[in-house]
Amino acid sequence: MVQTFITLNDGNKIPQFGLGVYQVPEGEATINAVKTALGMGIRHIDTAHAYQNERSVGKAVKESGIPREEIWITTKLWPSEYGEGKTSDAIDKMLKRLDTNYIDLLLLHQQFGDYIGAYKDMEHAVKDGRIKSIGLSNFESERLEEVLNMAEIPPSVLQVECHPYYQQNELKKRVEKYGTVIESWYPIGHGDKNLINEPLFTKLAQKYGKTNVQIILRWHIQKGTIVFPRSTNPVHIKENFEIFDFELTEDEMNEIRKLDSGKRFFNMTLEQQEQMLGSWKPED
Ligand SMILES: NC(=O)c1ccc[n+]([C@@H]2O[C@H](COP(=O)([O-])OP(=O)(O)OC[C@H]3O[C@@H](n4cnc5c(N)ncnc54)[C@H](OP(=O)(O)O)[C@@H]3O)[C@@H](O)[C@H]2O)c1
């Protein structure tokens, strides 16, 4: 099975499919999940400082024996690390935690605090080789345009909630001219049973001899978004990756488009997010 890559606006090639490790505990759980994924041929891991498991991701990558340059690591800075000079130091700490001398993709995790100062430091880190690609996560307000307009290096990706119930077609249009690609978080609705068991997915799963989750993940791939479902179950990790040997028709893609109901699983106003997320600080 040949997995697909996307060439980003800076020329770097990212594996379109990866493994997410949100809410996977530091230690054996993360190490095992990452090693299992790498052992199956998955070459893209999505972590964050806030997930508190970067050390385990770094350990698993080292212990896998796979050359570092064959693995794509994405991680994210938390608002408590934003600010010119401050972000540069935070990047150095991140490199230590991940036990690597460069990061493939670094994102600003949330749209709060001194994100402009942080973005400038990320641009410097690209120039001095500590970071290959940079991007944003959860910037869906007008703060997105604020960064897009000041950026010397436009964001390569924008990581947001995206699944068949919330397809992000408007947001995709807002970033199109910058060549920014959408990355889907909660790609299978955080495991939501109603989404997974949609009759349309059951029908398509029967047609292609696949599971409902595989149909959803294949839809992400054909839509051109980057996707990294989370699982610690080796059976699910394998199943999720086996989506490169079939293709949904245009009519089927259009049928799935009709499921776009505007339903989000993470529902908070900007003010609520700022209150909840802005005050929290991950440990080093
Ligand atoms: N930037 C952000 O703010 C942000 C926010 C949220 C998430 N993310 C990223 O996006 C990634 C994915 O999001 P997520 O982990 O929250 O949600 P998700 O990938 O949509 O769903 C994960 C859930 O689905 C289950 N699952 C996985 N494969 C399955 C399968 N084949 N069949 C049935 N159930 C399956 C998992 O359980 P099992 O372990 O039992 O398989 C887990 O409970 C995260 O890990 C993280 O990297 C980013």
C-alpha cells in the first residue's frame, strides 16, 4: 500500500496520514503506540507540549531505529510560551524533550497571548534550521488573517476540528491563496458513535469491504486534508492506516458532503476558550 504525501507551500513533503497522541499518557502508552505505528510504516506523529508526552515520542522514535529524517514530527507551542525571545527558548526546550535537533512542523496551538511575537520566533527558527515548517492550530477568528497578513513565511498548515459533520469548507477558502493546508483534528469525531455509525458509511463500508472508520479516513485523504487519528489499540492503528487501496467515487464524496451539519464536538466561544485555555500552563 502506497501512502500519500502532500507538498506544503514551503516545499516540504508531509505524510498525509499519521498518528495523533492527544490524551495518551507519557511513558509506556505513548512509547508503545508510536512504536506500533512506526513498525507498520506510519511516518508521521502529531504531539504537543500540552499533551505532556513529547519525551515519550522522542524515545519511541529513537528506539524504533528508523532514520530520523524518515519520520515527520509535529508538535505545538502553548500560549504560556508565546513572545519574542521567549518562544525561541521554548523551542530549545522542546528539542530537548523530543531528543532531536530539528522539528518537522511546529504550530501555535491556540489563538491567545502574544501569538505575533511567537510567530516571529518560529520564523527565525526556520531560518536557523531548528524548524522545517510552521503553522497554526485553532486560529479560526479574525486572528487568522492577522497572522496571515504579517507572516513572512506563510503558515504551511492550519490544524482545526474537521470531520464529516464539520467539513471546514469556508475556512479552507480563507487560507487557499496562502497555500495553507487544513489538518483535521477529531477526524473520526473523537470516536463519536453516531458519526462512525452513519448509515452512509455503513453502506460504503459494505461496498468496499472496509470499516466505517476507514471510509471516514479515506474521505479525509481524498478531500486533501492531513489526518492523524489517535489510537493506542494496535488493531485500530493498523485498520486506520489501511486506506490507500481503494477510492471513493465523486458521487460518494458528494454524498458525504451532505452530512456537513455544522456540528462541532468542541463547542466554546472565543471568550470561554481564552478563560479555560489561556490560564493553564503545561509543565516543562
Ligand atoms: N490542535 C488541537 O487543538 C487538537 C485537538 C484535538 C486533537 N488534536 C490532534 O488530533 C488527533 C486526533 O484527535 P482525537 O484523538 O481527539 O480524536 P479521533 O482521532 O477523532 O478519535 C480518537 C478515538 O477514536 C477511537 N478510535 C481510533 N481508531 C478507531 C477505530 N479504527 N475504530 C474505532 N474506534 C477508533 C480511539 O480509541 P482507541 O484508542 O480505542 O482506538 C479514540 O477513542 C489527536 O490525537 C491530536 O494529535 C489536536
